[in-house]
Amino acid sequence: MSQPSVLGYRRPDGRVGVRNHLLVVPTVICASVVAERVAAAVPPRGAALPHLAGCGQLGPDMYLTHETLAAYCGHPNVGAVLVIALGCEQVVAQYLADSARRAGKPAEIIAIQSEGGTVRATARGIEVATRLAAALDRDERASIDLASLILCVKCGGSDYTSGLAANPALGRVADRLVDAGGTAVLGEIAEIMGAEHLLAARATSPDTGARLIQIISRVEGEARALGLDIRGTQPSPGNIRGGLTTIEEKSLGATHKGGEHTPLSDVVPYSGRITRRGLTVMDTPGLDVESVTGMVGGGAQVVVFTTGLGTPTGNPIAPVIKITGNARTAVSMADNLDLDVSGILDDRETLDAAADRLFTEVIDVCSGKLTAAERLGHKEFAIHRRNPTI
Amino acid sequence: MKPAIVISSRDNVATALDALDAGRVLDLDAAKLTVVEPIPRGHKIALRAIRAGQEVIKYGSAIGTATADIAPGAHVHTHNVASDRGRGDRGEGAHGIAPRLAEPPEEGT
């Protein structure tokens, strides 16, 4: 079958974007309000990245914050970057700007303390943002290769339909993309627990399989070290009402979405750059927004998010496509959803036909079609943290 | 629409695609059985007798261990199945955290 054409943005560093945002990134929580006001003044390109971190963090958390923000600055869905600094924080504004410049895109920095307060920094920020956004308006989409796409596969608000309909449909899309030379990324380590044998058997090297097992054992060990039972959160109360009994059951249903035959080619840390074609597993928590934030940081340009109960999650720079296999949710949460694949369960549609529709939706969204989350302004962003704020 | 779906031939449970009343007879490819208690939509029903301590199998893999004897046609959920994973509450060394790895990962592809 001939591959459909995707229209995206070719970046100077060779990566490919499916959106062309002006990223307005605060270095620290204290700069988040200014960043949001500046981004809001330059629609539709302005995308703020408000977050709760950037100071008072120790070693590994500071590293995660820095690397995640830098990854967004270098992300191919971003055409230009404006860093809003405070002036006394831990995150280094120059590090973020350099990440964008290394990827060949313009980046500027404004510091609230040196501008002389919120009003002046906001005004100056809008002035700079307007100039950067105007330059982005001149960029045109061009035909790109499917092999340059990294698809984030995600599920949330799962119920019994997720593992039976939406995740298998998404898995077929992942298979097809990887067959075309592209990449899929799967996170949520706790939700691989109980299904890791299926992924490890597809590892392209013993080391990759061993790293997957190692991080799953770490997550399981963390619950053990706390003396806690992971069942308090996995499956969630909503999952259990929906008929999911154990984390193993949830995982087996969830892992389908990474494809049926995709080779497990890499295991990367949170927000770590995804570089190998095939299936990558990223070390993320199960919390939806933290998980999507990390996988987009790793380079995923587009997200397909399956849901049984319905959920609104979006992302500031990557389109998030929502699909459900639950016919009731398709009606009750219609404004949050892009695709209804519930026909798989009542024989109105085959799994292959649903997967074909989803594949077409992914292509269309990558070429510019807006998702429900984008239309509704869902731009959730949360950087994973492992330790207390000091 | 099928009343319930069995995913793998190894499974000892089916998933109800609609609410099932007690007494209803299900003629599934995998088994013919009578529903012995109400099964909510999306919940699982035992295809055959599962004894306490035996694995409950769905998607062809273990999803946990039965904590009580389960009759064919009975509701299978948190009241009679326990997860074997992430169980810090069972104390250090009470269970192996080594995942069930059937085969070592292969090279290639």
C-alpha cells in the first residue's frame, strides 16, 4: 500500500514538526504568569509552558526540570522560543535558549527582575513574541516522510473497552507506522507491570530487554520499600468500577497499544531523546499529564490517547488525539473525543477498519487538522518529580 | 452483539459486553455456561471452576490469583482475585518481585 503524504515542518536539525508553535517558557513557577500572558497575546502560535518547578529542587529533580524544559525548546513542533526568566532561580535561562538555538531556531530571553517587574516584562515579552510569531507565519508545510514521525501511545481513564477495542486499534496503527520506518513510544511503567514478558520477548537486544525489566522491578521495589500496596492507585477506583480487577489485567490491555509486533528497540529515561526506530519504552509514571509531558519531551510530535471513561488531557505543543471504544462515553464526552471505535465491540466495524480510520486521523492531524483537545484549549503540562521541594 | 468476549483460548474468564442476569445461558465459542450471579457490563465471568490459589487468565496471561474458589458462571473481580504485583503490603521477601519472564529476550529484528 502506498504511504499517505504528511505535511509538516522540516527543521534545520533534520527533525520534523507537525505544529509551528512559538514556545513561551518560564524558567520557574515565579515566571509562569508572565509567560502565560505573553503567549495569550500572540494566538494561535503562542504556547506557554507554565509549570510548578524551577527552584528549590535537588539533584535528580533539578535535572529532570532542566532537561524537560530544554527538550521542549528543542522540540520540532516548536518554531521559535521566548524564555521568561525571573532572575534568581536555579533553572538557567541560557541553557533553554541554547537548546533551541542548537536546533537551528530563534530564541530570546527576558528576565522579569532586569525588566523591572511584571508590567514591563509582559509588555517587552509581547513585543518580542509578536516579532517571533510573525516570522513563523511565513513558514510553510512541506511533504514529510512517515518515518520521521514519533507517535506517543497513551491510555487513561481506562475501562474494559480499552483493552478490547481502542488499545488494539491503536496497536495496529503503531505497527503500521513502525513498519513504515517510524517510531512509537510507550510510557507508564506501572502499567506495563504484568505484561513485560510480552515486550521483553520483542527486545532487539538482551540489554534493552534487561533495562525494561530493571525499571519495572524498580517501580515495584519502590512500592515494597514504602510498605504499600500499589493496588491503592493501580488500578484506579474508576478502573475497578469499570471491571478491571488487577494491575496485571490493566497492563495486558494497555500494552496492546504499543503494537503487536513492533520491536522493542530502546528504553529511555523521562524526557530522554527518542532516537531509535521501532518501539521505545520511556520511564514515566502512570499519571496522564506527567506521562504525556515526558514522552512529548522525548520527541513525540503526536499523541494518540485511548480512553474508556473519557478524559480531557492535551499538551501545549503536541496534538493529542482522543479515541474511545465505549459507545456511551462517545456520546457523553463527545466534545473531548476525536474518534469513536466502539463499533469494534458490537460488530458494527472490524478492528482493521477502525485502525484504518485512526491511521488516517493521525495523518490528517499531523498535517494540521485540529484535535478536540486543541480546540478546547487543553494544554496540560506537568514535569515529573521524585523528591520533596526543599 | 455478543454477550461476552473471550480473548485467548488460554483464558479462564470472559468479559461481559453487557450486563448479564443470573440464570442466563451463554453459548460462547470457548464454553457453554449459566450465569450464576449478576455480572455488570465490562466485568468478568468464570468460564470454568477456578480454585483458590489458581491463576486467573485473561489475554492469555495471568492477571492475578484466585483468593477463593470460583464457580463457573460466577463474577470474577476484586472480591475473589488478588494481584501478585507491586505488593509492598506483603512485606519484604513475601513474594518475588522478579517478573514472570517466559524466555530471555531474543536478539535481532
